[in-house]
Amino acid sequence: MRGIASIVAEFIERLDLRDVTVVGNDTGGALVQLLACVPNSRIGRIALVSCDAFDNFPPGLTGKTLVLTGKLPPALLGVFIQQMRIRAMRRLPIAFGWLTLTKTGDAATARWMRPVLTRRDIRRDAVRVLRGIAADRRLLLEAADCLSSYARPALVVWVLAIVAPGSSPFSSCAVAASITPGRRRLIEQGRSVLPARRVAVR
């Protein structure tokens, strides 16, 4: 995760972007927290949207199952993960069942899975990332320490009624908002990680 955050920071620097707004949902929120901790960062404002936080990393049954699959060699992961082609398997609690409510949501998760189902290079990189997460479980606890000194604008958006046990709980929202000095907080109603609709923030 630290390496991915470094790649994003380098990308921003090479484009010579300044005062950048970065938004992170789910594990993307972990990357945003790491970016906010980079000294002399070009980040101007951040938004944390129902994301991994503190020791809840990765969150929920789905996240913890995903990290366990990272113990498999990429070739074996490729065989194991083919079951995600089947809708009934995607709807299991250990997959996306607790994170989606509608058929539209299942169609989205099927699209998300397609690259890892069909591309060997993506499976290889996925295993590397998952093993990195497993080896660095205190990562976001360390990030939380430096967020307390992040004085630029920050927006914390959380889904209030997530049903998946342990998935980015609302308590994480409260703490994330409290440690980010330039904060605003928006609470959304919904069942998924973030309701699949546009949210007006003013």
C-alpha cells in the first residue's frame, strides 16, 4: 500500500499538479490517508468515503477473506477466483453479498471482477498487494497519527446503515472526523459501501 501511494504521489508530481483534491472510497481511502501524510505534499484537500480506517483494515468479512486469498500463488488464485463468475457465489457474505442490495449492484461487482478473472498480470499484482496488506496491519493506525496534523480541508462521508458486520463502521467515521482538523462530515443512508447514486455536497 505504501508503494501504491508513492506511485500516486509521483504521478501527481510528474504532472506538476498542485492543490489536488483526492477522494478515496473503500481501500482507496487508505491510499488517501497515506497521501495526506506525505511531507510537502501537493494534496490540497481530501475526502474519505466509507473507507478502511484504523485497525479495521481491511474491513468486514469480505476484506478479511480477500486478504486470505492473497496467500495463494497467482496461478492458484486464478483457478480459485473463477467461481466469482457465478452470481450465487458473488452474493455470498464472504464475497459481495453484504455490500450490495440490488441486481444493479451485482452487475457492478461482476464488472469489477472481470479484469482479475481474465488477466494474469492483474492477478499477480493483486497477490502482491494483498500480501503487503497482510504484512503491514498497523498501517492505518500509523496514518491516523499523522492525520491529526493535516490542517487542510477534509470531508468525511460515511454510509450510516451498512449491514456487513465490521465493514467501515460508523464509529470509524466519528473518529476519522475528530482527528482531521479541517473536517466536514456528511452521513449517507444506504446499505452498500456507498450508495450508487450521485450525492450533492455543498
